[in-house]
Amino acid sequence: MFNFVRRRLLIALSCAPAISLLAAETDPAAARIRSFYDLLLETMKQADALGVKGRFEKLAPAVRAVYDLPAMTRIAVGPDWKTFKPEQQTALVEQFSRMSIATYASRFDGYSGERFEVDPATEERGANRIVRTKIIQKQKEPVTLNYLVHPAEGSWKVIDVYLSGTISELATRRSEFASILKSGGADALIESLRQRTNKMLA
């Protein structure tokens, strides 16, 4: 009887890691952010060898795939978006996209033992979901980054990021962009984004 119970216990324990992994991968929205973080961590470990432009090139395909950059651009610009010419809209999406990628390339410029935690359970917000994550740093407080994702192109794509869990990146961008649009319109914002990106990549 003892041997039977012992065998059942060993079987249960041997299955535990597989069950845990399955649970962590059941939510595709969380898994998508986890995959992005894996690439980001790999890039951080190669930061010096790649340089800022190399990090930009490595991260660009993933950022463009994981983020709904056209939607984020429209939201950050606000109601003025509808008044812009098609070529201005196209240029704004591209410059906003380049700036978003360059921000990752410039900020994550090395590796000092950081790790990323992604909560496998997400919170539903209507058709959207919130993916909760943390950046764990040595001898520093964890940084909370929550992602608002929505269904797009048969997958989940980020449409906003909340720093400290509550501070909307797009709300901050919209405030920044408003004064530029007021003084110079779409062309001024396009040029401002281009210059900001070039400065980060210099």
C-alpha cells in the first residue's frame, strides 16, 4: 500500500511542471507579451555588440508585430487625425513606429540580471484584455508595466502601455503631441518625431 501511494505521489509531482507550463500558455495575449520579452531580454544581453542601431534592427520586426502602431498613432494624435492628408497619416504612422522602436533600443541598452515576469492570467476589458507584467531589477523596486491589448489581424496587439500600472503611455503622448499640432500641424509633428528618433539612434 505504501509503495502504491508513493508511486502515485511521484507521478503527480513529475507532471506538475507540465501542468504549470500549460496554464501559463493558455492565454494567448499573455503568451504574446512573454515572447516579446524573451526577444527583448536576448537583445539586452547582446546590447554592447549590437549597438543602438543593431538593437533597433533586431527589435523592429517584433515591435511592429506585437504593437498595433497605426491604431496607437491615431489615438495619440486624437481628433485632428481625420483632418490630415493620407500622405501625412502614412508619414505619422511610420515616424511614430520608428520612435517607438528606437525608445526600446535606447532604453534597454544593457543587461544587469534583469528579468521579466508576465502574469499568465489576464483581465478582460470588453473585447480587450490587460496583461500584467513586472521588470525585476537587482537592488531596485520592480517596475510594473501593464499592456492593453486588443484582437487584430487574427492575434492580440498592444494599443497602450500603463507605467506603474496606471499611467497611460498614449495619454502622455497625446498631451505632448497636442502642443506641436497646435503650433505647426501634422508636418511639424512628423518632423518632431523624426528628429526625436534620430537623436536616440545617434
